[in-house]
Amino acid sequence: MLHSLILMVAQTTVLLAISPFLVGVIRKVKARLQLRRGASVLQPYADLAKLFQKQPVISTATSWIFTATPYIVFTSLLTAGLLVPTFTSQTPMNFAGNIIALVYLLALGTFFLILAGLDAGSAFGGMGSSREAIVASLTEPAMILSIFAIALTNGSTNVSTIVHKTALLEGIVTDPSPHLMALAALFIVALAETGRVPVDNPATHLELTMIHEAMVLEYSGRYLALLEWSAGLKLAVFLSLIANVFAPWGIATTMTPAAMAIGLLVYVAKTAALAVLIGVIECMFAKLRLFRVTDLLGVAFILALLGLLFFYILRS
Amino acid sequence: MLNLLWILLAGYGAGILLPLCLPRRPEAQSLTAGVPAIVATSAGVVLGLLGLTSSEPVTGSLASTIPLLTLAIRLDSVAAFFLFTISVVGLAASIYAIGYLRHLAGRASIATLGALFNAYLLAMTFVVLADNGVFFLLAWELMSLLSYFLVVTEHEKMEVRYAGLFYLIMTHIGTAFIVMAFLIFFQSTGSFSFETFRQPGQPLTEGMRNLVFLLVLIGFGTKAGIVPLHVWLPYAHPVAPSHVSAVMSGVMIKTAIYGLIRVYFDFFDGQFPWWWGFTVLFLGTISALLGVMYALMEHDLKRLLAFHSVENIGIILLGIGAGMIFQSYGLKELAALGLLAGIYHTINHALFKALLFLGAGSLLYATHTRNMEEYGGLLRRMPWTGFFFLIGAVSISALPPTNGFVSEWLVFQSLFLSFQIPTVFLKLMLPIAAAILALTGVLALACFAKAFGIAFLAQPRSAHARHAQEVPVPMRIAMGFLAAFCVALGIAPMVVVPLVDRVVAPLAGLSIERKVLALDGWALAPVNVEFSSLSTPMLALLLAALAMLGLGLAVALGGRLKARHYKTWGCGINLTPQMEYTATGFVQPIKRVFSTIYQPTVKLETEFLDESRYFAKRRRFEFHIEPIFEKYLYDPLVAFFATLAGRLKVIQAGSLHLYLTYIFITLIALLLLAV
């Protein structure tokens, strides 16, 4: 019991601590590829600290939904984060929910963000909310199918069980093709869900192209800080999911301090590597028009479906 | 238990007679109808719970002078479950009506409305209790007719009369199919008793069984609102008084689910080929997806909710259909799981849909309009209604840790466990159904984000909304009661699962309570602990604890800076409600992406100033969704029957002599046949 509690606290701390870092890495990579020096990878921490100390301004048109949303989003993402293994493959909260619970916890945050976007009564917020609704509806089927294709190999839909089993197999997968297709699908989903190019651009300043940033446009002070942190958390959750499900090498499968220490180092390295990849993609691709995003997410869905088909064909 | 049944009957009886016999002021009439209904439904709730927990079904019967009709009732666990559902929703609706009827005073007779409502609840109770085919059909017909009378409460309006007629025709088509199915049973058993339906002397032939399957599916499907038989729902449910809509949408359509379960799993004892289950699953998938899609485009709040009933019936059928498929492959545990998921979702949908309809009724009460585009900013004016509506919206969007989430999660698990089915076709079809369910779930989320966001947030969009006030206390109590149920059934599945299991066990032939509950009931782990697990109490606890962490972090890192309140930045001009995002605007991207399904027609006419074509004088914007089923399925059918009737007019000359000749000829023909 105490053991689980310590692990939970450790996991929460790791997630909270690593998420600004991952955002910083992406920004740094983008800056270097654009031949700029860029801010330090630690800049997001300073941004958060500054935002927490600013006085928030709240629109008089809003209701309690507006002030409650940052806390709800932050909470739902942290809870989702506890269902995904980070540095150790045996997360104590594994029993609390499987991949479906994870998806619906993310949806809980999305639901309230959409509401908050509408609350201030500005057209920008509404625009962001409306677009988030369509992007979210197209990503979830692909996400569920892609995880299911992997779940079949391991006989489990609980992320931690999948990771633990794969890690004990030393990462040897008998038929890699379903896994590769599911990986590709999940990566596209991750880009869409975390609001990255080519679906959304977190660095944009043009209202007409924004999705996530438009929804949080009216936020300031500690509320904005929580939402920015949550955006980082979402990135961390997805990168942990991809890194540990598809490449569980090095993750701590036992409870010894040495294994944990190695697990933590490997975890930081793996997620940072994925963050670098995202940074490169953001530099290489232009943002898609909103109605072209559907094609991209359609591809993700088909890939996940093919993964499933391949699994059954290879088995029989 | 018999005493409770008498209390229930006496309560409904008093609720029918008292308001009619004691004509007084409308306030007194709504009380004389409401209080007996509250007593009767409370008795129903207790009776349902007792029936669920007792081991032996309670039976009773009264012979009648009408041939073939025995007034036989049987309270087994299936009937008890539906009795409980009907009574809980009926209880909330009766409390609500006490406050709500005031709003209808002067436009309708409160006494008649109250009496009809009591009779309607009573008829529904007999539908699930009946143990005789003729008695069942009588109660079924009574339920349909009484709901028709309730639908046409505001019959001065053309729209209401049209909706009522449409409903009346559809429900009778459905009843005709059920009658045919029962007649096939009667033909082979010679009795209308459900007991002989279960164990017929000579079993039905293969072809007859398949025919009964289809007849029952169409018959009950019409009442349930399965696509493409759903067309009456969005007409009839919105125009009824809101507490009636809540009961119609929340529980009346569930009596059809009761009928399907009764026939397939009880009468046929779960013996059927795989394509039965696949048909149900397929129709469920289509209903779920199309229901939510049409709901998204709807801006009349009550019509939107009616379309969501189609969606949720689809989700229930996904669970039951998966259960049927597993059953035909002999996967007993999974069959029980599918049924469990479907039945769990049945009560959940009853609760949150009734809650949402009562919420919509409160908005109608406060603003006198059902058009969402005229709401706005109501959360500040109606904080209680808003809060309860939000709980309903979160539940129907299946977000953790509410009840809708738990049952949808169970449906997902039963679809995922399809890898144990031996055929590859079904192995692939069930996960695809799961993916469509995921799509349905998010679209429902978008739809309710729209409904809540446009209705309750931002600034009021009309004078109606600006002057809205919180609704009377009884209405708030009713909504709070249902909202509490929605949360409780979400975070306490360990209480619900054993009860639902008592319904499933006799139908599927084994109890899976122990197979579904793990960790002393704190987690759900259907069939295989390793495959999946979910603990909503733990998730609720985590959410609460981490919310504290969030608050703590905000204070620790930034202190308690007081927020400044200022108007929303509108790029230098004052924001008006006209600049807010509308419901139509909100769903525009979805409309465009799924335009193959919607087939929208958009018309934009612009009238320019004479001086310059750069300035528009007036703009007219119109947009319609193609009602595919009405246009391509129902209109041709109606046209066909109209032509047929035109042809038959020749023999219907209106002459009495001619008709007497017809009768004479028929008599001769029959006599010849008899010889």
C-alpha cells in the first residue's frame, strides 16, 4: 500500500517535471532547424513560474465553468498519466483503468475545454471549440483500433500489462507488421491530440488557424499556467504511451532502486528522442487546412484497421 | 410483496380518479394527480428491488370472461428490473410535474393530463408484468394510445397534430408485427400464456423461428426507434409535455428492449443462429451512428435529445447483439457479459435521458422556446438546472466517472473480447463496431458540448434568455434526484452489477457477477482479469485527489492573487451576443466532413445595394439536411399506399346496397369454404 503510494507520487512528479522539458526540447529543435539559437530547453519552466504569479483577468461574461476548467483538464490529464507506465512497467494504478478509460479521461478534459472556449462569448473561442470537436471525433476511433491491434498480441487492454509483458519478452515481437502499422496510426493520433503540426500549430499567432490556442485565448495568470502545463502533460502521456508500448527496452520491470534509476534515465532519453522527432516533423511539414486533416486521420484509421487485419491473417 | 402491488394499483387508480373527480384549481389538481403517482411509483421502486433480490418469481392471475385472455402477471427478475426503471423515472417525472404543470395551465386541462399520465405509467407497468400474450398486447396498445393522447396535449398546433398522427400510425404498424409474431406462437401452442411460449408442445420450425425473429425485431424496433424505424421519435418526443417526453424517451422505448430480451432469450431460450445476433449488432451500430449524427445537426433541444435516444438504443443493441452472437457460439460467459452491458446501459440511459428531458423542460418553462439559438448565459440565471443538465450531459457523453461511461466501457469490452469467436468475419466486424462506438461517443460529446455550451454559457442570445429565472423547487428536486442516481450508478458499479447479474443469470444460464467484479468489487474486470480492468471509484478518488493537487500547486506557485473581472476582448469593439458562435456554426465542420451522410443543401441569397456591389443590403441563409429515410423509404411507401387506396376506391362506392352485397357474397364464400 505504502509502496504503491510512493510509486504514484513518484510517477506524478515525473510527469509534472518532464512535461515542460519536452515542450522545451521541441521548441529548441525547431529553432535550431530554422537557424535560430532558440531559448533554453528550460524556458517553459520559467514561463510557467511567471504565469502562476501573474494576476488573472476573467471575462465578466463567463460562468464557473471557465474557472473550473483548468483544474478539471489538469486533473483528468494527470489521472490519465497514472494509467500509463513511465519509468516502471508496473504502475500501481493499472487496475483503475485500461486504454478505453484513458481515452475517455482525455475526452473529459476535451469536453470541458470545448465548453470553456464557448464561455467567454468571443468568436475565437467558439471557433477553436468547434474545430477541436471535429478533430477529437476523428482521432478517437483510430486511437482505439490501434491500441486494440497491440492489445490482441498481449491479451490485454491495460497499458501497463501490455508494456510489462512486452518488456519481459525483451522486445522480441514475432510478427512486427501489425505493430508497425499500429505505431504509425498512434503517432498520427498523438500529433493530432497534442495539437501539433500538421494538425494544429501551438506557436501560431493567427487566430484563423488556431485550434487549441483559440480555445484558451481568454485565459491568463494561473489558469493559463495550468492549461499550458496540461498541454505539456498530454504530450508527455502520449509520448510515454508510444515509447513504452512500442519500445519498452530499459523500463524497470523489477522494484530495485538500480532498475528504477536506469528506467528513469532511459525514459527521459526515449521521450526526448520522440520530442526531437516531433520537432523535426514540425519543421518539415506545413500545417494542413482543417478539412485536409480528415484525410490524415482517415489514413491513421485505415492503418490501425490494417494492423488488426494483419494480426488475424498472420495468426490463421 | 402482494401488498406493495396493491399499493401501486391503488396509487395509480387514485391518481386517475382524484384529479377528474375533484375539479378544483389547477394547483390542487396537479397535487391530486402527483401525490398518488409518487406513492405508486415509490411502491414500484421497492417492488422492483424486492423482485430483483427474491429467488423465485412471483405470479398471480385473474381469469376473465374474454376468451384467451387471462390477467396473469409474473414478476421475475427481468420484469422487476424494468419495473424498477419505469418507477424510478416515473417517480422523478411525477415530482417534476407538480411544478411543471403550472406552465401548461390555461393551455391544457391539468386534471386530464394528470389522470392520463397516471394511466400511462400503469399501462407501462402492466406491459412488463404481463404473463399472457393477449394481456401484454392490451397493455401495450393502452400504453401506445395513452402516450398518443399525451403527445397531442397541445393539439391546437398543427405541428403537434402531425407528430401525433405520425406516431399513432408508426406505433400501430409496430404492434401489427408483434401481433403476427404472437399469432405464430399461438398457432403452434394453442395458448397465449407466456409459459407455453417458453415450452411449446411442438417446437417452431426453423423458418417460423426466423420469421418470428424478424417480426419481433421490426415490431419492437419501431417502438425502440431502431434506424430506419426511428422517424417518429424526433416528431413525437419533442411536442409532448416535457415530463411525458422524459418518460417516453427514458422508459417507454425501453419496454421494446424488454420485449426483445423476453422473446429472444426467454421464449427462444437463447437458441439462435449467429446471424440473428449479427443483425441486431448491425442495426445497433447504424442506429448509434446515425442517431448521434442527426442529433448534432438539430437545434431544437428536445428533438436533439430524441435523436440521442436513437443513438443510445443503438448502444444497448450493440451490447445485446454481441451477447447474442456469443450465445450462438456457445461462449456463455461472454454472452452474459454482452447482455449485462446492454441492460446496464438500459437503466443508465433511462436515468440520464429523463434528466436531460426534464432539464430541457425547465429551459422551456423558463424561456418559452425550444430553439437553442435563443438560449445563452443560462448557467448564471438558472444555476441548479444548469448544474444538473451538466451532469446529464457528462453522463450521456460517457465521461468518467459517471454511469454512461461504465456501461459503454462494458459494451467496449464485450466487443473487444470477440477474438474468441472462431470466424474471422465476426472477429473483424466486432472491433469495427467498437471503433464506430468510439466515433459515436466523441460525436455525442461534441453534441452535448454544443447543447450545454450554447444554451448555458456566454451571453444571453435573446430577450427570453435574458429574463429567464430558476424553475420551481419540485422541478429542481426531480432533476437532482436523477442526477444523484447518474453519479451513484457510475461510481458504485459493485452495487449495480450484482443486481443486473440477477437479470442476466436466468437468461444466459449462468451468473457472471464473480467474473465481472474483481478486488472485492472495487474494480470491474470482465471475464479475464488480465484483459481489462476498470475501477470508477478509484478514478473518482484520483480525480478528487489530483484536483486538490492542482489547487495546491496554483496556490503554492502563485499565491492567492485575486482575479480581475473585465469584459471579453472584442478587438476594440463591444462584443454583442450576435458575435457569439452559434449552434449552427459550431457543427459546421462536422457537417462538412460528413456531408456524404447529411447531403446538406445550403442556399445563400444576397441582395446588394444599388450603388455598389460591395455592400450587402440583406442576406438570406438557408440550410437543410436531407431526411434520407423519409424521402427514399417512407415517401415512396406512402405514395404506394395512396395509389393503392385510390384504385380500391372503385369498390368503395358509398352505397349501402353494394356493401350489403359484399357481406352476402363473403358469407356465401365462407359457407362454401366450411363445407
